[in-house]
Amino acid sequence: MRLLIVSNRLPVTLSRKGEEFVFEKSVGGLATGLSSALDPQHNPNISNLETLWIGWPGMDVEDPLKPALTDQMQSQFNAYPVFLPEETMENFYHGFCNSAIWPLFHYFPSYAAFKEKHWEDYQRVNQKFCEILAQKIKPGDMVWIHDYHLMLLPKLLREKFPDTPIGFFLHIPFPSFEIFRLLPKAWRSAILEGLLGADLIGFHAHDYVQYFLRCVLRILGLEHNMGKLVVEDHLVHVDIFPMGIHFSRFNEALKDPEVQRETETLKQTLQDKKIILSLDRLDYTKGILNRLQGFENFLEKNPQWHNQVTLILVLVPSRIGVEHYQLMKKQIDEYISLINGKFGNIQWTPILYQYRSLPFPALAALYHQSHIALITPLRDGMNLVAKEYLASRADKSGVLILSEMAGAAHELGEALLINPTTSKEIAEAIQMAIEMPISEQIRRNEILQRRLQQYDIVRWASEFIEKLKGMEEKQRGIRAKMLTAKDEKSLTAKFVKADRKLLFLDYDGTLIPLRDDPERAEPTSELLHALEELSKDPKTEIVLISGRNRKFLEKWFQSLPIHWVAEHGIWIKEKGGDWMLTQSARNDWKSKILPILQVFSDRLPGAFIEEKEYAIAWHFRKADPELASLRCKELLDDLILFTANIDIQVLQGNKVVEIRNAGISKGTAAMRFLSKDAYDFILAIGDDNTDEDLFQILPKSADSIRIGLTSTHAQFNLPSHKQVLSLLQRLTERSQPR
């Protein structure tokens, strides 16, 4: 088995030095974490899993050079480069990804810029990745796509490789609906639809899962069941996978002689000071200025700790060429100088500041020598620095002060959790951390380390991969009932050979898509033509069996020589005949039910009542989906109680509640046609629960199809009405005389 890992950046970066190309290890949590998680030495569970990493190599090169560099990267690093023009990459990465998605998903909407050109190049890059993957995917492969740069890719891939398991993991926060909806309508729908192309979607925290599912409901109208969504032809599972770290690497770092040397140097330099460590990339989401304000507040209120506490602030360069980041660095530099000038003296500098990346030995030594880690981002998807610090405390001493806005806070509840925007809370947490007894530090860290050790980077990757494999099994089960090309060929052959054919066709959701306004659900010219051609065959009887009223069917299908069933079976009109009631029915109960429905329509903007002769439908397709779900449950409770002693039925359909006379169904109406003649071909197609009555009464020799991936008595499923129209058109073609 082979796993294709897809991300914006490869674990190796290509650069040019003079006339030569060199490969360097990429920095960043994803590249580092996944590389160790997929190393068979650390993860024996994937020893038989071949991997290929696909991503941008860090630069573009001339076309003649690409084949040789591609071969070199693939042979040496199991990496396959996606070369992109510099202008496209600029608009894609610095433009859409970091000027629109990054600020918006981190709750900085005022920093977000929505430019159509950036969106176009974002689409273009995702399409390019899809084209490369199309060349590399083999039968039996799995694909694991990473992060916000490639949110359109899962759907693009599924369209080409519907049987390939596709996983997606988002490493940054997913925002609430109120924030996400700030994206232009077309963009936000495309992003959600793109993500839903995956079989498995992973997030770091429960909140992100809930926000995503809410956006899917509010924007696409798709409801979930325990994190599972049915999307056209496949099932999507959305779940939590909090990313871990290589625990033992940090916990046993002091065994490394180089780390020991770095540690001794730090001891001599810092002497007996209490060390507070602040380590971050330069980014506005990290709350560096807020952190400095908190430290300043602490020094102001705790003069007894002057000369005894040092804050080591390490900023890793990020987006160096972006003007906003340069301005932020200038503000940080000035604030550090202000604090050092305000509180420092010849013997003591309150803040030691470094603006650079740290190699592992220096980083591990710093973790080991720091009594406190001050990690206070304003918003962070996870934050692995917090976990690395805890893992490095081999003696279990040390205190982690962590922002409650970091994804890691969901797992690290024993840390000192603070609001990162409040300097007072930061100052109080620093004081509490400095004065915390060593026994309390050890008690907390023992719990935290046990948790980090149990759910490390290896387990994170293994669980995601195993769950993705499990989704493949579930998809196979779903596809087992899908009408395949082979099934359709067999069905068509039966249709052609038959002498007496009977077709039962539902309307809304089956022959046309469901509309917000039922009155606008007009049949297309293609549909009318297909029905007309089928009805010309004297061997074929067509029954349009619908929940619609008589007027609607007469308006649109008057010219067709077909049978009609209206209001789910209470009215029948055979071709050439008149409308007939199938049984004695009452409608005096409507006057009692209508006021109840009107109350609920008033309480749910967008809901409306459709009154039929012997039924009433309460539609809520146009209403807010979350409020509609609540009001629908309330209405059903009220109606069931109210109608307990009345001979009527209350049925819930797709975004509709229908009240009708008991004993009336599509099944009983269909029996009238089935009893009239002996048919050697019967086909029924429907899309909701009202069609299940029809499917159940059909003889075993009949064929039946339910639209949508759902449990059904029908023999087959089809994804949508589009496939129904295609099927009818093919039956039409085969029924024509040759």
C-alpha cells in the first residue's frame, strides 16, 4: 500500500547557490512531525507503507531542468515537486492563503483582503496539484492532503478518482460561521464543497469540528449525524485528531552531548535567574505585544522579583518581505527596548531577545533551562511549542502558561490557562508560576507528560491513517448499492426485451432538484422530451406518482399520454380519464391544523404552508437550517399530540412536514396499476420516505432506485436527479426502433 502526502511545501526545499541546486531540510511543524511519524524506526505500524510526498519545492526552475531535479528529489527524498510560476505562487501563497484565509481563520477579519485575482490563482494551483496527482496515483493508493492551501483539492481529486481514499487535515483553526461567512458567497461554498470531497476530514480540536459542521449546515444545507455527512455519492466523516509531538526526542534530549554543551553554556550565562521562555514565529496571531504588556505589568507589580527573572524572547523570522510583519517587528523591538530601559540595570537585562531560528540542540537546551514557558497566542490551531516544552522537562519541573485560545489548551488543562488579551491575567499567571511549589509543578507535569506520551505524533498519524482505511471499507459498503454501469446495462437490456413495461416516477428530488420555492420547480425541456419519447412506446406505461397537487401536474404534463398520481396517492388520473379519489377522505381537519402551522411559520422566517385538497405541507427549505431543525422538532411534537385521536398521518420529508389522511400512500396507489396488467418490467424511482411505501409493495422481479445515499428498501441508490435524467434518456434511446 502507498500513501501520497500532499502539502503546499515539501519536507525538503530546493534553492540555488551559484550554478548549483541544493536541497535543505524544510522548517516547520508539519514537515518535522510527519517525517518522524512516518519513519518506520519510530512507527513500526507503517513499516509496509510506502510514501510519496507531493508539494511545492520552494522555487521555480527553467523547464529543461525540471525532469532531472524531479528524478533526484523522488529518488533521494521520496518527494515529487509541483513547480509553479513565481507570479502564480505569489498570488496563491502570499495573496489568497496568507492575505485572506490566514487572517480570517485566525479571527483577524480586518487584516483580510479578498481579491478576485488571488482566488483565481488559488483555484489554478489546486488544479495543478490535481493534475500532478492524476499522473502519480495508482490503484490501492491513499491520499492525505494537508492544510488550508489545498482546500479545493479533495473534490477535484474525487471527481477523477472516486474510489481512492482521500483524507484532509487542517492545521489551523476553522472559524465560526459568523467569521467564515465573511468570504464571498461563491468562495465559501467552493471551499466547503472542496473539503467535502474527502472521505475523512481532521481537525485539532472539538470546537473546529463543530464550527465546520455548522458552516456546512448553514451554507450548504447538509446535516450531519455524529460527524458523518452524506455528500452525493460518498460518506464524509469529520473528526478530531489533536496533533502530537515526538515525545521521546524531547524528553531524552539531554542524553545528546551537543544538547549538554548548549545547556552548560546557558547555565553559565543565566546563572541563578528564573527563566521565562517565549518562543514564536513572527506573526500577529501570536500576541507578542500583549505578552510584553503582561510581562511589564508583572514587573510593575512585583518589584521583589527584579534582578531575579529574565524573559528570553525568541522570534523566528516569518514573511520577511511583508510590510505588515516588518512594522510589527519594529513595534516589538521598540517595546523590548522600552521595558529593558524602564526596569533594567547594569547587572540585569529583563528581556533577552533573539530574532532567528534555533537548531535543535539550542532549542532543547533552552526548553530544559527555562523554569516557565509563556505561550500566549491570540489564536492558534494547535501550538506544538507548548507540548515540546512539557516533554523536555525530564525532571517534571517547570510551569506552562498557555493561552486558552490555542488548540493545545483543549488537551493541556493542567497548565495555567489565561486570556492572552489581558495583561493582568498574564502578570498574575507569571507570579503564580514563579511561586508554584516544586511538588505542584511535578503533580501537574506528570499528568501532562503522560497524556503527551500516550498521544504522540506517531499515534496521531497512525489513527488518521487507520481511520482513513476504515472509511474505504464503509465507502465500499455504500457503493455496493449504487447503480453501476454494469447494473444499468442489465436494467436497460431488460427494458428493451420486455413486452409490458411500467415506470413509477416521483417528481421533486427525483426528476428535478429540490427547490426552495415549490412553485418554481418546473420540469426542464430535456425531461419533458425524455418522458414524451418514452410514452410514445405502446409497450410502456408511465405513472408520475407525486406529492404535488392536481393543478401542478395538469399545468406541466397535460400534453403527455401518462398516468398521474397526486398528493401521494389520494388522487389518480389515468391517461385519457378523469381524476378519481382513491378512497373516501376528509379534509375538515385542515381548519384545526392550519392555525398550528401558521404559528410555527410566524416563528420561523422563510417557512411557508402549502395547502392541498386533502393534505397540508409545511416547508422550511428557505429557513435558517439551525432554527428550522429546532422548530421542526417542536412542531412534530405538537402535531403528534394534537392528532392522536384524528385519523391522519404526520410525515417528515426532506425539509418538509406533511399532514394527510391516514391509509393513503404511494404504495396503495401503485397497487391499482399493478393489478391492471401483468408487467414483465417494472421500475420505480423516488427520493424520500414517502417512496419507501412504493418500494415495499413492488414484486421481487421489479427494479427500484432511491436517490441519495441512505438506507432504503430500494435495490439501488443513485447520487442525484441528474443520473435519473441520464438513465431515462438512455432508456429512450434503446426503446427507439432501429
